[in-house]
Amino acid sequence: MASGQQPIATVYVRNLEERVKSEPLKEALSAIFSEYGNVIDIVVKTNLKAKGQAFVVFDKPESALAAIEDVQGFELFEKPMQVALARTRSDATVLQTGNEEEFDAHKRRRMAEKDKKKALETAEEQKRLKRPLPGAEAAVGPRPAKNARGAGLKSTGAGAAAVVPDEYLPPNRILFVQNLPDDFGKDELTGIFSRFEGFREVRTVPGRSGIAFVEYEAEAGAITAKENTAGMALKNGEKAMKVTYQRQ
């Protein structure tokens, strides 16, 4: 089972009527699911890609299982709900059953998974956009021979490999820090990033100001540091520090 073999008390609900606003939908879900136990949280997704989905959090896993068995296919706003056990524990469950340290670790894992998912989705979308339509090559005939390029130069044409934007790179142990004031050096950066667990070192780039790399012993430390420093105002608010993961 997900979340380190700990029981899940959250029901994932989909195929909800997207035109119903968040609050009325929450009230309707609460009225239905509270019949099966104590509902401690309901999260209704409102962003465009996730509309029509929600998570109903119980205080006990048995309540979630009972609700899934009975509510499957039940019509709400003239649409049959599709329900299943959520893959991971919800924030509300971890807050109720764990301590602050466990909740922080749970949030870090969730953010890491979110970053990885975004990176994969972005790479797939870019590959899709660069992929020629079926039969397109045949219609235009064979490509002319390419001019020889100097060693080390990368192709920038449509056939080049998809490049994932910095913001969606998957987590790793090294952070790439940008938009730093020109007079910001190792000491200043060490003062900021050494506060987070597993800090190893700050590496600046000779001859380049405004950027640096920060290394941690483990991915978890880098995730925590990024979450707490990205967008930090520097030099009396003149600069906002950009923090992403190093491109692998």
C-alpha cells in the first residue's frame, strides 16, 4: 500500500459535474459521504486540467472503504460518480495522525512527485509539438543534406531534443541559483542555504556573476531548500532569487 504501508483514509472521486461551483459541490459531497463516517476534509479540484475531481478525507480507513463500496456509480448532479481509494495519504490525515516532522516529510515527497510529473508532462508535450504529422515527410520529399556543423554545436531546429524549462526539472541534490546581485558571493549564499539539512557546499562559476550551484547530501535537503528560498527578495527587494534544480 502507498505511503509506507500506512492505511489510506481518502476517497478519490471523479466524473463530477464541472459546472457546479466549489462550495455547493463540497456541501453535496459532505452530505453523501458523512453517512459513512467522520469526514475531516474535502478537496475539490478547481484548476482546468483537474476539474470534475475531488478528494474526501475520513478519519478512519474503514469509512473510506465502506463509502467506496456503496457510492460507486451514485448519481450526483445527474452524473454517476466514479470512486476509488486515493494512492497516498492526504495532508489532513498526516496532520491528524503524525507530528510536524512527519508532515514536513510528507509535503516534501508530494512536491517532489509534483515536480517530476510536471517535468514529464512538459517533455512529452514538447516532443508531441516537434513530431512531424503522418505523411509530412513523404509530401515534401527527402531532406537536403545538412551542412557540417562544428563539434559541440547543438541543433536548434525542430528535430532537436525537447528541452524541459528550468521550473519543471525533476528534483535532484543540486540547486541552480540565478538572478543574484553581482556582489553576492559564497559567504552570503552559505548563510542562506546552510540552514537546510544535508548542506554540502556553494559553488560559484569563475567569470560569471549572478549564478551559483548549491549541493546537498540528499534530494530531500535540496527540495526543502528550494521550497523555502525560491523567489527570496535580495538587495532590499531589488532582486528575486530564482532557484531551480540543476539540469542533469
